[in-house]
Amino acid sequence: QMASLKDYIITSMRNNKWKVVGEASYQSVMLAFTKPNKTCMVVLDGGGKLSGKTQASFYVTVDVAAASRLNPFGEPIRQ
């Protein structure tokens, strides 16, 4: 079920300090998450009612300039 997978991904991402910033859905579902130096887009595609399969694609980008000012936990480095 696409709805249960969507709920699982949102919960898992929140548990890993990602903030949900958007959602769009029609035949597929697209979720957007951010961290201080990262953005993640998740696309869930049901593949049609006959296939019985759901595919999840994750696209993560890293802001390299911002990452240099953060520790591995995404917190600002105090100097």
C-alpha cells in the first residue's frame, strides 16, 4: 500500500532529523524534506493497480558550502 509506505517514510525521516516541507500527489506521491545542509525528494510510484508493486526513489542533494559550517549532526560549528 502506497499510503502505509508514505507514512513509514515520513516517520523514519522525522526520526532522522529531516523536516517535511512539502507533498504533492496525483498518480505518484512526491515528498520533500530538508536538513540544514541537505534536501531530499522522495517519489513513490504505484506502478498501476495491476502490478501490486510500489517503487520509492530518493534524491538527495548536499549544499557543500553550508556543510562546511556544520558538524556531522547538522549543528552549526561554534568558532
